[in-house]
Amino acid sequence: MSQPRILIIDDEPLMRISIADALKAEGYQVKVAATGSEGVDCIKKEQFNIIISDLRLPGLDGLQVLQTCKEVSARTGVIVITAHGSVETAVEAMKMGAYDYITKPFSMDELLLIVKRLVKMLELEDENRSLREELEGRFSFKGILGKNEKMREVLEKIKLVAPSDSTILIIGESGTGKEVVANAIHHNSSRREGPFIRVSCAALPESLLETELFGHEKGAFTGALRQRKGRFELAHHGTLFLDEIGEISQVVQVKLLRVLQERQFERVGGTSTIEVDVRLVCATQRDLKKEVQSGRFREDLYYRLIVVPVYLPPLRDRKEDVLLLAEHFLEKFGNRMGKRRGTLSEEAKGMVLRYSFPGNVRELENTIERAVTLSNHAGNVEPWDLCGFPSCPYLGGRPQATCGFCSEETHLMAGEIGLRVEDLAAAREQFERQYILKVLEKTQDNKTEAARILGVSRKALWEKCKRYGISKGANG
């Protein structure tokens, strides 16, 4: 960031001049305003990297200026100046998105230090944003992120086949992003202006699936009180996505084969032939070739569906994408929840890289959403946020039966430190001792700060140190 632009809003002429001179001497571009209204006009007309505003201003006050700034330019950093007796108002400003506050009277060196810290943070945010844009521009395709070699091959393939009308079969485990790929194919095809219709074949029994796909005539069966169009008709001139195609019955397979061969069908209970122009994209987590060999899936239909196969690798086979995806989801859910974009702590990064993610990208996304919701550590996501349980192993509790994340991690820790995997209690205690030592080292043996990070009382931390024979000093 070259020569950051700073706006000073203060109704005291001497204060404005003093701050402006000090900032200009540091090489910053400076503009001044004497009132809140004048400052707001400047914000609406020009772009500033930093705004330094007094909270007590004639007309519009500092909080109103801050609100306008966040509405007009959310990336602008705001420092507020407050009188000694108005710290509560300054805290309110922090909650509204101010970067920091300084209390009168203050030294100019103190203010310059805050400005330098803010400039550094803004530079890092700009750098991260540029890197994300570069990564997403290079490795993404309509929401699909991946720099893993296999995923890059998938991206190249779907870019090639999207403009065609070829039938596509997407193969991959649950949670690998099959529907996301189907959406990308549709929205980059010549049918993008047409409908994108999704059917989950596994969610419906045979009788309902048949009428869901092909529709029915009035009186076709008990309860058919009126004619109903099926999903094939609704997808006319668009794309029909059949998820879990391996679950459909032999009866539905026959009708589906006819649609693919002849582009026509009859509604259930009807005699009129309906012609459709539909691009079919299917997905399955089953091995359809084995299903054919076992007689559960028609061979002729299989070869109709697998014109262009797209294989999505599980997340455990694309470890280099885990942190890229995690950062993407952090930004996504941070924006959705109105929280400042956080980052994974080093311990949390290690956890997500070690975890196998049996639920694949969907599980990672759900994990990050939970972590952003629970996180209360200056935007950073810690291991216990990922786990989501108040008494998870990282805080001295036992592995939760409903959380494979913390249970798997505890098993891994047990193996790393040479304990029997089944002896989880001993593994947990060893992990807890090591983690407390690490936090104490990080806080330079400040037990008050360590207790805050660990989420326990200082007394509880003292008792754990005594229990585990941790003989650090008594600072803090």
C-alpha cells in the first residue's frame, strides 16, 4: 500500500493540525474535516484507507460517521478518539467495526503506533485478498475450488464438456461436490437460460419417483386429482440433474432408457407421447459397473449414462485443497454472519490437515460454519471451535461419540505419543498436558492469559498444572 490516504475528523483546530502534521511527516496523504457532516461528505466522494475521528462532534457524532464509513467502504480502517470518561462509547464503536480507540490526552507517538499497526493489517488483508483472487481465478470454475492435480483435471474436463449436450455421469463419494459440479456444467452451457431441475433418486420410493420424473394424468391412481407435469417436462430446454442414479428401480430404468434414446415418454396413466429437449447430468456414489455385473443396473442404460464420466476425488486424496477450501468457507460464513474474517490458528490448521474428513467437502464446510459461529477469539479459529463441544479433548474432556473429528484426533494423538489407542483416557491426559505446556509457552507463563485461551478458570488451570506436574512459574 503506497502512501495510505487518511481522513482526520475533529472539531478542535489545534488537534486537527497536530495530527495532520505528524501523519504528513510519516509520509501519509492527509485530508481534514471539522464536522461529522463534512467528514461524511468526504467519505462519500473519496476513498480513504484510514479515518481518525473524534467521537464527540457537532451535528453527526463519531458513531454516525463510523456507521456511514462501514456502509460506504467496509475495508476502510477507523480509529476513534474519545475523552477519558467516554470509554464505553469507544467500546460501542469497536463493536460497530472500529479498529481501535485512543483516549485523550494521548501522545502523538501512541497514535502513530496505532496507525502503523492498522496500515500493516490493511496491507496484509490486501495481500491475502489478491492471493485469494489469484487462486480462485486460476483454480476455480463457478464455485469449484481446487489446486490438486486431480481436481484441476476435473475442472479442465467440465470446461470442455459444459458447452455440449452430452450426457454426463459424475462419480464420487457423498459430500465431494457432485451437485456443485452439475450446477457449474449447466451455468456454463448453452442451456444456462433454461431451468436447472434437481431430483434426488434415493429420497423417493419407486412409485413416487416414476411420477416425479414423468408426471401423471388425472385419475392415474388414487389421489391423482389433477394432471401433473414431471421433472423431465419442467426441465425442457434446460438441464435435469438426477442425483444418486444408482438407486432407481428396474422399472424406472427402462423408462429412463427410452427417454435417452428417443427423447420422448408418456405420463403415468397417459397415452399421449411427450417430446422433450433435456440435457441429462447424473451423479452416483455407487460403482455402476459392479451394479451392472450384479444385475441390479441395466448395461444398456449404463453406457447411455457414462458418455462423459467425471470422477471427483475424496477430500482425503486432495490434502493441498483443505486449507484453500477452509479459508474460502471462513470468508463465506464470516460475511454471512457479519463477523470480521478470521483465520485458522496453527493448531487448528494442523488438525484439519490431519483429519480424514469422511464427509468430504460438505463436512469441512459444516465444520467451518460451526467454528465461525462459536469462535470468540479475535477472529481466530481454535481447535475447540472446530470440535464444537464445551468439554472436547482439547479442553480436557472426553471424545464425543457424535463428533468423529475430536474422536479421530484423540486416536491420532494416542498413536503419536506411544499409547494404546484404546486407552483414550491416558491419551487425553497426555494431550492435555502437552497442550497446556504449549499455551503456557505461548503466553510466556502468564497463567491468567493461558486460562483465558484454554477457556478455564485460573484455579482450574492451577489444579491441572499440579495434577500433571507442570512446574512453570507463577506469573500472571
